[in-house]
Amino acid sequence: MFNHPSLIDQIPSGTTIKAFKDAEVIELSLINLHELIGNSQSFLNLGRIFGQANHRTYLFDNALSPAQKYDYIKNVKPLIVQVFPVKLIASYLKITPETLSRVRANYRIS
């Protein structure tokens, strides 16, 4: 979970975190991020981790079919389909749960 505007603008996030499994939430302020980068340049790689939010943008910036969206999510984030219920995955992909169920049924057959 990463809220870029909240981190960069140093404003409270309007995003709510809801865990579906036991989880630990760690807050990283911009000041702390800069300190980490100052201690080791390897922390610059955090930008690449934070950039993973762009994966969702890919789904909607490209005219992908429901099957292509599901295939993409299975390749990029394979654990998502094992952890989250169909209804939430469908919502994330902006397709109906029924459509996702059909796609998943066809996916298992192929």
C-alpha cells in the first residue's frame, strides 16, 4: 500500500487500509525515506517498489479484455488470486464478478 501524494505532499492519506490476512503496517515518512537513502543508495530501489502501483494503471491505459487483465494480474501478482476473494479481484480489474468467474473457468480449462 503506497499513497504517493500523501508521501510527497506530506498530507494525511485519504486511503484506508483493510487487511484480509494478518498484516503489519509500517509507516515511512519522507524524512525517514531520505535518511535511508542517505545511509545507503540501495534504498533508491524503494522507488521501483513504490512504482508497482503503476501496474494497475497499465490495466486501464491499455484496452485489455477481461481475460487479458486476469492473465496480466496472474503473471505480475500471482498471490493476489490465492489471497483475495473473486469479488475484490473483479472490482480491482473493473469487471463484474460473473465475468471474472467465466474467465477463471476458461483459464483452468486451457
